[in-house]
Amino acid sequence: MGCSANIYRLAEADARNSEMKRHINVLQFRKIKPIYQPSVSVVPITPLQVTPENTPQAGRQTGLNISTEPAPWPVMITGDSPVQDQVEVISKPPLYDERLPRLYYENFHVAHPVLVPSSLYNDRNYPHFLQMAVNFVGSHYVASIPSQQHKDQVIAELKANPDRSPCMVQAWLIYSIALYARDEWQEAQEAFSSAIDIALNLGMNRWSFASSANSERSIEAESMRRTWWELYVTDIFMAVSLKTTTLRCSTVSLEVGLPCEESAYNSGSEVTKPRMMIEFKRRILAAEDPVFSSFSYRIEATTILCRVLVLNRLRDCHRDHLQAIENALVSWINHLPPKKLDILDSYGNVDEMMFQAHLTIAYAAMLLHLPRSDLPSVLSQTQPDERFWPGPSGQLSSTFTRLVHSIKATEASRRISDSISVCPNVPKHTPFIIPALALCGLIQLATSTSHSEECFDHHCNRVTLILGCLKSTQRTWKLAESVYHGLRSSASDILSDSMAKWNAEPLHRFTPAVSTPNVPERPSSSTNPAAAMTFGQEFTPPEFTSTFIDPTCYNASFFSAIPDFDIN
């Protein structure tokens, strides 16, 4: 009986071994390969895990369909190892991160809206090289992600790829702006030149280009129009810092239709029929007050900035040329519709295009008036950065003295600091405002040296604001780091002695004199405060005003057509 049982178990074991060998032979014959090939780093936007910056709510804010579950990864089966060890999890590509496109749309796309809206990004299926450029930009918004590795991959792909499509233009454009923000200006200029070369060869500056392959009102056609106008804007802003006058986009006819409103574009449906630039210019002659897209006002503001650059680089010019640009700066503000005067809506949302437009006008005013003013150069002797301080000019307008130019330059810098105080999250704005912030801080420093000590804190607070914004931005863009250290060094040279003097001031000079019998008695503490105060009466006791409320500078409303922000 025992012998029979042993024979039965041996036979059963032989059968199992035969079945196992048969399975192995089948697997070896089929030469099963991995289901997923990790050679391509193009990834969906769905995040792998939930982080504090990567919540379902954050995804819905940008329109991305973000899943909170880990993405399943396929397996690889090999025929060289035992059956029980044949299942291996495929490792992800080294630069794989689903957060990068989302970070791009949350931070960069708002300031440079050339690609399709975030809700259509996956369906659009952009070429690999363009997705790599998107990932490269997104990598700057997470400190733990190696952006340099992304840069190496992007430049290798862009240079090796023979594609000459609009997507290649967009990739070079996005890449060049990122290089500019990284303070790699020579490479940024070369990358941007590649974008311009392809765009002009394709004829993207023609009216018919955007609708040649798509409906005129389609999102894709609108993306093409926006790409050209973003090239136009970028061309001018790069020329400011590089101090060049090679403006290729400004020398061709402005045929391309104007972009639509951001809300219409982000809806993902058909946009309105594009309006022409000539319509925008004729708005000043209209009986009513037509309203154009915020992008349109941004384009005109950048055009005025371009006129300032050209004028400043002329050795000699007529006074009327200078006055004409000053007229354009004032007219741009005066012809704004009421709804475009504000950069925030009632819900606290920032109109990024109008924000950039207002800052561009103020930046142009600083560049126009500062070289003709009597404000001294305040560049630090230890860390001078002349990229952001325009050289002196002997040109004066027919109506302005150097004193008036100084006042106008200071007023323009005040408008920039006021705007940035409302929207201080600089990394979510375009990196092109970083030089404007630097010049704003330098002008406030220069003004503090010529104004009385009574308004020292007024200028010091504005410099402190700019330094704080640059300090937070340097975590994202290296350009802000170099600007921050230069401005901080200049501020240290100029403000240190004054700060020490103000800190040593005795508090008794702010203390009110002892009450005399002739002074009316104040209400006792038991008196109802509401009953003791009449409507409209100041709440702050006067003895605290000098201590805690900074003295105002001068009343500059005479020199500015822009109403102050109502913060009451």
C-alpha cells in the first residue's frame, strides 16, 4: 500500500514538472517583451501621488483631469529566471514626473498663453519635443526636480529634430523665455532666433496662416495667432536687457488677427472672430468706447516700449520725437475702458494680460524719463549690474526739465511697486518683469537720496517690498537671484546709515505733551467708544500717527492719469 502511494506521488510530481517546462518553452518561443517601452518620456498629466501641491482641487483649478490614484505600471516577464521570479516592475524613466505639465499651466502658461488651454493639452497630443519644453519649464517650480537634466534633453532634441512646424516655433519660444529667466541670455537669444527663423519661413506673420489648416474661430487657429504675438512681445522685451535694436518681428506688417479674451480662450470652445490691428487703432475715433481683449492692450503697451528703446539708442533726435512717445504713454492710459483700469476682478482673479500691460507702460516711462533726469546712479560699487540702469541722455523734451523727468521716473516706479503689492506672487507672472522690478527699486533708492528725511521710510518700504518679491522669486528663476543681490547691495550702501539714524531717534519726540487744564478732557475709558466718536472721525489717536504711519512723499497725482488703488 505504501509503495503504491509513493509511486502515485512521483507520477504527480513528474506531471507538474512537465507542465512547468511546457509553459517555459511557450514563453521562450513567444519572446515576450515589456508591455511598456520607457524610451519616451511623454507622459499624461495624471499625477502619481497626492502631495500638498498636487490635490484634486488644484487640478480642477487649471482644468486638468487629475486622478489621485497611483498610475498602474505594466510588468515584464522573462524566460531566463524561475517562474515565481518572472514578474518584475518596470522602473519609470529617470525624469518622469506627471506634475510638470500641471505646474507649467498653473505658473507659466497664464503669463504666456500660446499653447491650447490646459483642458485640451492631453487631447492635443503635442510632439515629443514640445512636451519636453513644457516639462523643462515646469521643473523650475519644484526644487527637488533636476531642471538641468531637462534642459540637456530639450536642447538635444530641438537641435536634432528636423521638424519645421508651428509646434517647433512654440517649443523654441517657450525654451528661450525659460533660458532668459535662468539668466542665460546668450543661449536665450540664440533659441529665440531659431523660433523667429522658422516662424517667418512659415509665414506665421500673415493673416491667412492661422486659418490655413483650421477654422478661423478654432482653438488651434487662435493658438497660432497667440504664438505670433508672443514672439512679437518677447522680441521687444529681450531687446531691453540685451540692449540691441535688432527687432525682427516689429519690422514686418501687423497682419495677424488680435487674440481673444482669456476667458473665451480657456473655455475650450470656438472663439470670436479675430479683430484686426487697424480696428484697435481706430478705437480712439469711435463714438462709443469699444473694449478689446486684454492681450491687445498688452501688445500696444509693448509697442510703446519698443519706441522708447529705439529713441534711447539714437545719438540725436528731435524734441518732438521724445514728446510724441510721452504723448503715447499718457494716451494709452486715457483711452483704457473703465473695466481695463483694474487688474483684479471682484473675485480676486488677476487679469495677467492687463497686469503685464500696466507694468509695461510704467517700465517704458521709467526707461524714457530716467536717462533725462537728475537722479544719480545708485549702482552698487561692489556688485554693479548695468544691464538694468539706462545710460544718461542729453535729450530733453520741449516742455520738461530734468526735475520733471525725475518726478515722472519716480512716479512710474511707484506705479510698479503699487501693482506688485497687489499681485506679489512674481513666479506666476512673466519673468520679463524682473528687470522692471530691479529698475523700480533702484529709482526708489535714487529718489531717497534727494528727498528729505521725512519721507525716508516711504522709499525704504518700497525697496523692501521689491527685495522681498525678488527674494522669493530667486527660488524659481536665477535671474531674480542676480537682480536681488545687486539691488540689496545698492540698498545696503545707501540705506544703512539712514536706518541706523532713524533707529536711534528717541521715542519722546513722538510722545504728546502733558495735558494742561486748557486742553479738553478726553472721554474716559468707561465711555462707550461708539458714542464717543462721531461719523467720519479719525479712529487713530494723533499721538501714534507719527510713530506708526509713514509720512507721505509728494502728491504725484498731477503727473499720473492712473487712479490710485482704492484700499479703503
